[in-house]
Amino acid sequence: MVVVTWRGVGHVTACLDALAAQDRPHRTLVIDNASDDGTAALLASHPSAPEVVRTRRNTGYAGAMATALSVVDTPYTAWLNDDAEPAPGWLGALEDSLEKAPTAAAAGSWMELPDGSPQSLGVRLSGDGHGVDVIEERAEVFGFCGGAVLLRTDVLRAAGGVPADFFCYYEDTDTAWRLRLAGWDVVSAPDAHVVHRHGVSTAPGSPLFHRWNERNRLLMLLRCAPGRIAARELVKFAVLTLVLPLRGKPAAANFRFGLRSQVLAELLVRLPGTLRARRRIERIALISRETVWDAWAGV
């Protein structure tokens, strides 16, 4: 069980209390992303005595999960946001789902917002390569929401682990894509309930949120998608960015010229490493990129 926290003093206690109430035995590992708000002291004093690894700097959710994977030695690895509170049977439901589906490498949770409205049962892949939350209980899912999921540890490692340099957002969909390329399934577990206080650590809709989302979606496509799709979406993004100054001031942060220019600059810097990662993914793939795309994009 891996919990990632950053400045979690106001909410991580509820998460740890919920984990302590699980009806299946587990080991709890907390990756503290260099919190400076008293989180370290809170973790040290919590009755459940979680194991804690403290990073020297904030490595984001993706970086913290990559750190965790280097030390986890259990057959399963659960990812959990520090602002999530799983029901007592959550872990058991996820474990049962994977036991019943030997070809599945990951089982996603039923995530609800505090008001009871559904947030995610998994992720579908849009026709332009966005990861979109699925809220229909019986729908098939392409991927999982990384805020509450259980994965087979050895399969995750074999598929390339976690893309640490994503920092946060799309590391889950990228991981699911690589699992599918490697021939594995992803399932959802509707009985694995989690209440998620979405957006406690980052502000959805903020410029930083959009920067990470736009950048990481394109990085994911460059790593995992068919070449024609990755090139198409990158060109579309660049062309729209260039014409934005002619269209007046945009209302949404993700259509601001400065933000999108920064995304393009970051993509350019990361392009050599991303193409190397693409070749590594190609070597472990058992199913073609085109086959995965045709089966799931826009479904």
C-alpha cells in the first residue's frame, strides 16, 4: 500500500485511519514529498506506524510512485492519494478482482467525491488521446485512475514502471497503455469504494494543472501511441498555439499562448529521452500500438 503525500497535515490522518481499518492485512508505505508543514511529525506519531520514505524534494505523484516501486517487495502494489479515504473492504475488493482476472495487471476503484457523486471507475481513451474518467458502473475501461488502484508489482516493473518525470497527471494512463501493449488487461472493481477529496494538493483548472495535463498527454502519445497519432496531435497542438494570438484573449488557461508555448518548449527538451522510451516500450510490446489504439480510442 503506497500513499503519496505533500503538505498533507490537514488530510493524511483520515487516509491513514481508513487504511488501518482495512479488513485485509497489508504494509503501508508513505512517500513524503519533502513536506514542510508538519506532515513528517504527524506520520511519525500515527498509531498505525506507517513506513515512511522522505524525498529530498517534491517529486510529484509520479516521481514518488517510482521511488516506491524501487523498494516495494510485495506481489501487489496499491496506489492511493493522501486525500482519499477507502472503505474497510476496499483493498479486499481490489485483491479479489485481480484474483478473479489472471490476465489483468491492474484493478481500479470506484471513486466518489465527498458529496457522493461519482468521480471515476476507470479511464477511457478519447479519439484525440485524452484520458477521460468513466462513471458508468458496467462500462469497460481502458485504464485506471491512479488515485486508488491495485497493480501486480512484477508486471508493473516489467512494463517499465512509472514515468517519474511526468511529475503528476497522465502517469496512470501512460502506465495502463504500456500494460495493454504488453498484453495485459485492466479491470474495474465497483465494490472497491473510495471517497476522494479531489484537488486538495493541486487546483484543477489552474495554469499549472493545465500545463502538466497538456504536456503529459503529448508525452504519453509520443511514448505509447501509433506514430501517426502522436504526430497528428503534436502538430494540432503546435498549430493551435501559433494561431492563438490572432484569436484574442482566451477564457481557459489551457488556451493561453504562454502556457502552451511553455509546454512545447518542455516537449522539445524531453524529446530525445521520450523517443528512447518509445523504443524501449516497443521492445516489450506484445500487441501493436495500432491494435490497442483501434480497440480503445474513442470507445
